[in-house]
Amino acid sequence: MKKKRLLFFLFLALFSLPAYNHLPANLFSPHPLAQAGPAKAAVEINRSLGRGINLGNALEAPKGRSWGVLLQKEYFALIKEKGFSSVRIPIRWSDYALTKEPYKIEENFFAKVDWAIGEALKNGLSVIINFHHYEELFKYPHREWSRFLAMWAQVAKRYKDYPDALVFEILNEPHDELTAELWNELLVEALKVIRKTNPGRTVMIGTAEWGGAGSVSKLVLPADDNLILTVHFYSPFQFTHQGAEWSAGSRAWLGTTWDGSYVEKQMIRNELEPVLWYSREHGIPVNIGEFGAYSKADMASRARWTAFCARLFEELGFSWHYWEFCSGFGIYDARKKVFHTELVNALIYEDKSILDPGGLPAVTGKEMVANGDFSAGSIGWHYGVWQNPYRADFRVVNQEFIVDVQTAGDEEWPVQLIKDGISLKEGCRYLLSFEAWSDRPRSFSAGIGAAVGSDYPTYGDASVFVTPEKRKYYVLGTAGKTLSTGRVVFSFGKETGRVYLDNVSLKEVGK
């Protein structure tokens, strides 16, 4: 085990790209997991999934409602012609099944799914089907437990004779009352149900707490050799979801760009580190099930971000599925019947130059965070545990801030270190930098925001993956308002363990 850990940290040191290193874009082999020991079938299936597209806003819309997408036969041919290898089909099975035993799924809905899978396979596309938007399960997991398993039994039985190109994904984005602990129990039972009729089918398993990379450490994998880990990636959220009508506070993010700077690329690389670490530790291949930037962002930034993410996923050996084909994030305008060429090119072109890290941005303006080295104890900062049953100790030792989380939960905000009273100017960009390390590999979040009444808008944040190696990290944020109530926030509530912070800095880097 010691040898394995040593190799991991040697690899991590290369992957992390510290501030003084500019490593080449081809640092990673195309499929680093080939030597990590996952089942051959899972690796090969994941490789065959390759570059994919979500057929979103269609079969996962609520029963009796339209979200503006009706799947057409020609979509599958167009997707294949553009160079994609697979489709992911989100499906809201729960709206089309009885709420009492035997929880039978409606035959006419099954027929729609049959057709979609058939059209994909007919066009040489691999297919992922999942359980999407099962809202009742997220709110009342114990009540819906048996119904979920019964529906999976029907789905698995119906498609048991389909080719290996069909992959099952157990559940999309577990969250709310379906906690990480409960999800670990439920996925084992669901997999047992699937294996009764599909002993050799490749199955995808996602993470709790909305399916993100930051929760991967809480996932407990069943003993099964034919699994793929799937995570969703929408970072930085203030860029990818600016102006999104369903996302609270997103209007303040309008105008946020993604320029492909050193810091922006570093933030993305760091957020993927826990996934790579988990993959290598557990010998499981990885799929990025969703990633995309909403249409309210400028197209040039969307294309840059998309190209960087796609090429980076490929460098790491991950298959991926862009969100999505022809709606708010889409690559295709179904009304005009034309592709958004910039996005298609970003996804499909082979140019890897986007992976070049570049250099640090010019930093202007005065230091905006007093006592960033904690040399005077915690003066200028405040911290605390804001909710039971979270527990943590805070202290300053040798001018370093230490937080030791004893009891964690599903949220990060209940355990925080905060610096308030920072003046921010609307439209200006700010660079937060700091040094951090920990007693073991774990994640926390760091962000730039504001305290405005009961609302705490966020202008830039990132999930930070730390190890016992002391390293420098960065977060970029764009202020949505001019105010004197800006703040820097570090949140630690999701994982137990000890984290160290030092040399916190916030500076303006221009518009």
C-alpha cells in the first residue's frame, strides 16, 4: 500500500501543474487506465463510447409536458455523420410507472425508448440509458426504494438480449434525501437486480450530491468487474450556467467569459484530480456523463471551454457526453436545421494545442485580504460550524490556519473560514490564490462572493483537491455588483480530516 501511495503522489505532482511548471499538453497517455487494472470489458466499452452527445430535454421531460425536444430519426444519422460515437438518453421512467405494486411501466413509453435505442444502434452509435429526474426517490428514498428496484427489473429484463453497445446507468445525480450513504446501499441492490438478467452488461455508477467530481470519495463501489464511473462537470458554474433560468442568482453571472488562461485551466485540472485519483485507486474507467455551457455565455468562450474540457478528458482516458444536442446547451438548431459549427469543431477537432497551460495573468491592484498569512492569529477572519451535527476544530499554528473536521455531512457550507468586508467593483475580475495541504487526499471549496442580506451570491468558486503535499491554488471570479460586502470563503463540511491554509491573497486582475 505504501508503494501504491508513493506512486500516486509522484503522479499527482506531475498532474497538478504548480505555478512554476509549464508541462506539455501530451503529458498523459491516451488511456492511462489500461495499466491500472479495470476489467477489460469495461475499458473497451468505455473506449467505444468515446465522444458522445446527450439527447436531452426529450424523454426526461415530465409526463404530459414538452421541453421543446422531440426526437427525430434524422438526429441519429446527423450525430454519427459529425463524428460522434455514442448517445446518452436521459429517461424519466418514474412518470410512466404505476405507483403501486407491481409498479408496471407503461408499454407505450417502453416503445418510445425501444425506438430511440434502435435508431442509435442502427446508426452505429453506442447507447447509454438511465433513470433521470426521479424526484420522488430524491425526496422519499425509503418510500420509493422498492419501486425503483422493480422498475429496474423491468428495464433490465426488456433489454437483456441487446448488444454490449447498450450501457445501463443506474441513476442520474442522486441528491437531497438520497444521501451518499443511502446511495451506496441502493446502488448495490440495483446492481444485483440488473445482474439477474444482464450478468455481462456494462453498468455506469455516478456520485451522490448531484453527480459531481467533489463527491467521488464518498462512493463505495460494489464488487463487480464491469463498471464505469460517471461524473458530471460544469465548472466554473458561474460561467457554464450564467443566465440559466432554473439556477438561483445566475443573472449576476451574465457576461462571465472563459478565456483559457493559465488559472482557468488550472482550476479545471484540479477539479478533475479526485476523479483521476479514485479511478486509479479502484481500477475503474471514467465517463464524463454531462458537460456543457449554456447559450447565454458568449460563443467564443463556450467553444474555448468546450474544446479544453473535451481534449483534457481524452488525455485522461475518459469517455464523454456533451450536454446536449438541440436545446439550451445544444450543438444543433432544430428549427433552422443547422449545427453550431464552433461547438461541433470544439468537440470533434483533434487540435490539442488548447491544452497548453500558458502563463499566469498580470496581477494589478492592492492586496485586498489582510492577514493572509495568519501571522496575527485569526484577526480579520471569522470561522465556525453553522449547523448540527457537523463538528470541527479551528486553530492557527506557525502562522498557518488549520481546520480539523470531525463530523461531516452532505453540505460544505456548515464548516467555514470567512474574510468579510472586501470592496468589489462590478465587472472586475479577481484572483484568489492560496496555499493548502491536508493530512490525506480530500476536497473542499474556495470562493469569491458577497454577503448581501440573507442572500450570499457567489462570483467565482472551485472545488479544491488537496493532498499532504503543499501546493498553490487559484480561483477566478467576476463581481456581479459594486459593493463593500465582498467576501472570501473556504468551506469544508463534506469530508472529515485536517486541512492547512496559508498565504491567502485576493487581487484585482482587470475586466
